[in-house]
Amino acid sequence: MRSLLLVFTLFSTFAYGQLSDKHWLPPLHSRGITSSLDHYVYLSTPEPIPFGVVVTNGNGVPIAGSPFTISQNNPVSFYVGDEQPSLMLVEQSGLNMSSGDNGLVFEGSSEFYVTFKIVNANHGEIIVSKGKAGIGTDFRLGGLPQISDDNNGNRNFVSSFMATEDGTTVTVSDYDAGVTFTTATGTISDALQTFNLEAGESVVLSGYTDTSANLTGFIGARLESNKPIAVNTGNIIGGVIDGFNDINLDQIVPVEEVGTEYVFIKGNGSDNSERPLIIATEDNTQVFVGGIPSPYITLANAGDYVLIPTSYYSGVSNQNMRVLTDKPVYAYQILAGNIVSNVADRNTGLNFIPPLSCSFPRSVDLIPSLNMLDPTSNKTYPTDLFVLTTVDAEVSVNGTLTTALPATVIGNSNWVTYRVTGYTDNVKVESTGPMSVGVFGSSGTVGYAGYYSGFGVDPEVELVEVCPEETVSLFDAIVSGDIPEGGTWSPALASGTDIFDATLDSTGVYTYTVSQTCGDLVLDITVSPLPIPVFTSITGNGSVCENEEAIFNVTASPNSSVEYTVNGGAVMILDIDATGTGIITISDLEAGDLTVSVTGISDAFCSNITTVTVSETIVIDGLLDPNLSFSYATPICPNEDYALPTVSSEFNSGGTYSSTAGLVIDSSTGEIDILSSDLGNHTVTYTYVADETDCINDGFDEFDVVIEASNTVSFNIQDFCLNASDIELPSSSLEGYTGTWYPSTVDTSTLGIYTYTFTPDSEFCAITTSFEINVSTCFIPEGISPNNDDINDNLDLSSFNVKKIKIFNRYGVEVYTKLGYEDEWHGQSNKGDKLPTGTYYYIIDFNDNIDSKIGWVYVNR
């Protein structure tokens, strides 16, 4: 059933097998017994300082009471459930699918044991979690080989696995044809199954033995995964013969943790149940039993298994059996608790056995509630301890040497076994040599078994690197495993001990040899000198501005530390990374020279500081104010399309133009869309954000722009007479707007109506306007009839642009004169008196450089 482990303190503390700071318990499944299945978890540790253990389901949800505080001699237990389903038992609807709702995950700050116990009126079992030693990617599954289904329909095989990382893919294969798996809706018989899981999710597989292939066909099946998983396997329930059943479970380890030599200690069962089960991991595996030199059997294929007969057990005080193979195998032990005929083979158990190892731990501290399954009940079970250790070792239980007699292991006389009885409650087992410990208890039809030691960790060493004048214990290089004292060093160290003194001893390979009953331990430890850290260079990033960062790139020995100052200030530390580079960054600069001086270098291993004298200086340039002045020709008239700003050659471009509402402006060029903008006053702002490398400050400037309404132009222009000369159009309008005419001269050579266009000068927001001018013959009437009939009442000269007119009677007397005449004369004197009917003479002067005219006009009253 399980294997627990130890911690051994010699030069440092090492972890073994089941003693771990993290554990995983995948859930299980019972075929027929789904109630009155009390199940509990026990937590224990050799750690004297109390610490907490957090317990969650697979999805990370803490269970009631978590965290649990434990310490040496102070184990705790908690109730999981008494029926299926529970956190540790899934019903049929949960089979063959991934879920994180079940199973348990345990994590603590120190190492501890996890024991799962399950019991009802007729059945019981325990599982001891293997912890981190139990997770892996390749497994061979075991259980009880069965000859038939039972009458109550309770037997099955069950195996479960839990992912420890996200993105885990698990493949189940290499089982017999015809094996069927129970699912939520029935059964499937696929030759291979694949499951995808996230961390904490589990899958429970079960096959019922009402299918004949399920009796033995799943034994030796293979579990493979791309990331580490934890695995349980066995039966709830199963039996080796008809009618006799029990719970048989254990947690197993991956193939790389199994071995080739095993020792089994016999329980109380009959020849039916006391059978070691050996499963090959490779083809053509030879199996030897006891000291017999010829193989008992050769297993042709990986996954094949053999049950070794009980007759190969030997011994007087207790019975044991050695099994040796030429290739790694999985070793399961089937045992039973009573040979009395009416309960023989009813109280079976299943133990997963660790391979023989000189690296077994020397203490199991502790096994909780040795003779109890249910901590709330007074029910106890007579329980024995099975101990395997070296022939020269002494075994103590709870600090007292055992009086039990050892039994020699046939085939390997360096090892002996003990069967220790009479202990209850919490138990601590110790040995002066490497040791594995199993427990076995039974009463009536209830039996259980477990393994509290585990899978010995072979020593691992690391390179020892030393500084000049340093002393170090070479045992510090041993990072795992239980290393006995009393060995020899070759070559010998000057200290005569394990202490290496760099001023006296040469670097190189030192071999530590310890003679042990179970085999000599030989370790090679390499001592290498650490190089003195070397400073290489420091390089600044050249001239920078006050608003920039000064950057100094430093190169030196990888993983060293450089001491430096800035402008002679306090000493600071720069860590050099594994590539041999580091960066010093300095901000909040002031104009002037900035000098970084490296004064020393050291590393994490050699504390002596090597003096360095090297400096790097860069120039910090002060910031200048930008030239942001700009203007527009203003006012701006709406008859223009666009307006651009005027800037100097020193203008700092690259900024952004913006304006108050109503002005449409290009943010990059400052061009104003006049036609799309509103009339009135507007403020244009130019904002400049300096490039750090320009050494220029940020800034802004403003200019007020006026968009005026367009004004009209008007003129008092008379028509012109044919062939008039020296005619000029007025240079300014009646409103005072100057401008230009097109055409620029008046042509009076031809009669007709002609268009002349006046364009105001640009400083005036006035509209370009066209005028029509009539060139006529300028005929002067020869008579008027002033009778108020509105027909020819006046002398009409309005089209002649008259400067002055004089009218004389026939005697040559001036009777009328008028400046700027148009059509005012209707036969009256200068005094307004009516002149008589008759002929009158006139002299007319014109404004348009036309010659004066002399003629007559008749007044008819």
C-alpha cells in the first residue's frame, strides 16, 4: 500500500520519498459499496517548529479547517466523508472524465507525511502519499489479479491520476483487448485513451469485473504524460479468490524511480494472497527469486506480470523474499491479515514496494495512529511493523531498541528484516542503517497495509567553487541523499577533515569513500577556483541634454558587483548580469560635466573587493528657449481662400497649431481655411514639444487673427461721348477704397456699352465689382417745350458730364449759367423768371477733356 519517507540530518537535511512539502491525492471509485465508507486524512511531520498545511480540492478551493497546523509529535487528522461521492470518491457519473472538483492537494512550508485511511464494517485500507517523489510521466499500473466477479457485484479495478501542471496530456494504453472502462453512460473498450487536464484536475478510471477481461487485463497497463502526474491504483473492492474481498490501494512512483532488487516481508495470509506481483517495464526481463542463480521466469513484454509463489518466502522469526531482476520492474506486494480459515484471504492489502537502496532513510517520524483507521472510533486493529535494514544496524521504536529478532535475506545477506509487534498510537521508527518500514494491521475481515519509508534518494553533488583564502566543507556540495560520516577523502585534505582550505589545498577532484554493509558509497566532488572578478570598461552615451538620461554601459565579470561614484559622491553598487553587462542610468541632470568613476569590483562568491580606478565623463548641455514667433497678414478678408503663417528662418518647426473655436486651421502647417472659418477675432496658438536630443525647452506662442466682412465699392461714373479723349477712371471709390481697373483705360472710339472691373487693393476687405459704361454720340437737343408735360421740358445734358453751361439771348446777353449741369434748365433766367419763346445760344464746357461746344436751342412755349 504506500511508502512513507524520512528526513535525515547529517551535514544538511535531505528529503526522501513520501516526506515532501507538497502532496497530491487523486480521487477513487467504488463499484458497489457507496455508503458507510468512512475516510480520513492524517498529517504528520518530524519538523519541531509548527507550520501550516493548506489543503484544497483540485480546483484550489480550501477545505473546511484549512490550513492545519502540525509539528513533531503533533499530527492532525480530518474527516473527508463517509459515502460516495465525496472529495475522494467519485460516483459513476464522474468516471472517465477530467474534473478539479475532487481529489486533494496539500502544501506546507516544511515537509510532512500524508496518510489516507478508508474503512467500513468489513473492509479497510490506507494510502501513504509519495509527495514530489511520486510524480512523473511514465507508470505501470497494478492491482489484484482476480479469478471471478463476486456475487454482490462489488469488485472492480480502479486507477486515478492528477495533473500537477496546466496543459497536461495523459495517454492510457497497453492493456488487454476486451478490457472495458465504466463511464457516466455505460462502458467503452477503446484500445487507447487520451485525456487533457489542467493543474489539479483528475481522471478516475474503473472497470467492473463482470467483464472477464477486467479481472486481470488492466494489470501492467501504461500511463504516459507530457507533464508530471500523481497516480493511485488498486481495487475498491477486490479479492484473490471467490467470495473474499477487501480494499487494495496504493500510490505509486514513475518508472525512473523503480529498481531491480526488492525484499518482501510476509504477512498472515494463505498461499493465495501472500504473492509478490512483479510487472516488467522493458521487454525480456529476467526475474530471479531468493539466491537461485537461474531466472524464475522471463517476462517477454513490457507490462507482463508474474505472481511469485508464497513458497519462496524463508525465515524463522519472520519470513522474507528477495526478488532480483535484470531490468527495472514495478513490485507490488499482496498480503493478508489472517490465516484463520473463516477469514483467510478476506483482509488483503496492496503495498507498492520500494527497491533496495543504501540511500533509504534512517528514521520514520512519525506514523500516525498506527492501529486505528477511524480517529472518531474506539475500534483498533492489531498492527505489526515490517522493518528492512542492514545486518549491522540497530532498530528502535519510540526510542527503545526492539527485542524482535532479525531474519536474514536469502540472496543478499547484507540485509535483514524485522517484524515488530505490540505498538499503538503514534510511532517513530529509527535505525542506525538505511531502513524501510511497512505497517500491516487486521481484525476480522478488515485488513490494511502501508509503506512508511520509501524510495531512497541517491546522493547528488554539485561543483564546489572557492575563492582565494576561502575555507569550505566539501559536504556542502552534496545536495541530496543521506551521506554517512566516517569516510575517507582522497587525496587527503590538509585539515584532516572534510574542510577544504584554498590556501593549503589544491583545486581538483576529491573522492569521498564510505564503507557500508549494503555497499561502498563513493562520491567524486570537484573543487574549482572562482576567478577574481575583472572590470572591463565603462562607456557613456555622449553629450546629452538636461531633459535626457545619462547612460553609462559597464562591462565586467559576469555576476559581479561594481562600486562607483557620480561626480565624487556616495559609493553606489551596480550588479553585473550573467552576460557581463550592467547599465548606470542617471536622471535629473544639470548642465555641465557628469563624471562616473568606478572604484572597485567584487562578486557574490568572493567578498574581497578589487580596487579599480577608471572614470567616464560626458557633457550635459543646458536647455535653450525655442523661437516660436509667427504672424498672419491681418485682417484677413473672407474672399481669400487660405492664409499661411509667416515665420523666420530660426523658427522651431514641428510643433502644433491650434485656435479658438470658429477658425479652421491645419495643425501641422498653420494654414487657415478662410472660407470655412467664422468672421471675427480668433487666437492662434503654436505649441512646441521639444525633442529631448535638441536641448530645447518646450514652449508656445499666440497671434490674434481677424477675419473681416467684405465691403462693397461704388462710383459716380457718367457715360462717355464717342471719341472723347483723355478720359480716366477714378482711382478710389466713393468709400475711399483705392484699387485698379480692368481695362485700365477707357476706349471711346466705338459706340456701345462696355464693362470695367474695379479690384480694391489687398489691404481693404472690399469686393471686386464690375461697372457698365455707355459710349454714345452725345447729341445736344435743339429745342425744349417747357409746358410741364414731362416731354422735352428740360435741356437734358445728363449724359455729357458737363462742367459748366452758359445761355445767351439773341442780343448776346447771358441769361443763365450753371456749374455741373445735368438737365436743370427749362427756359428760366438765373433769377428763375420764364424766358420768352425764341432762339437762345449756349456755350458748354465738359469735364472729360471734350472740346467746348457752341450752339443754339429753341424755347417753345
